[in-house]
Amino acid sequence: MMRPIDLVILQTRAEARARLAQDGEYETIDEAVAPLMQFAFKAGIVGALGSDAVLTIIATAFNARGIDMLKQIQNEDEQDEQ
């Protein structure tokens, strides 16, 4: 069951990881996002809100830093396929 504080924790962690990504601390956007999704699953946020809502929460933090997270993930997936 999701606790309201877990949603705050997810948002705060997403903002922190977005700052680190903006500073070039991660080689890939997936490296920044995967732990956030893992936390969201374990905390029951995905079960309560759905994965699309969780991705929107995370993407909002990255977009605030000028990072189009979803586009970067798509680009990384396309590179992996080649």
C-alpha cells in the first residue's frame, strides 16, 4: 500500500536525479530513471497510480531541468537495436 510520503520521496529523488543528469553524472538516462522506477514499484506507487502516472511524475522533474527524458529513452532504445 502506498504511503503519501512515498510520493513525496519519489518526487524529491526524481528532482535530485534530474539535477545529476543535467550535470552529466549518468552515462544514460536509464541509469538515472531505473532506480526511481524500482522505488516506485517497491513503495506501491505503481500499483496505486499506474506506471504512466509514475513516468509522468519522473518526467516532470527531468523536464524542469530541460531534459526530455522520454525522448532520450527512445533514442537509447533505438541505439541499442542497432
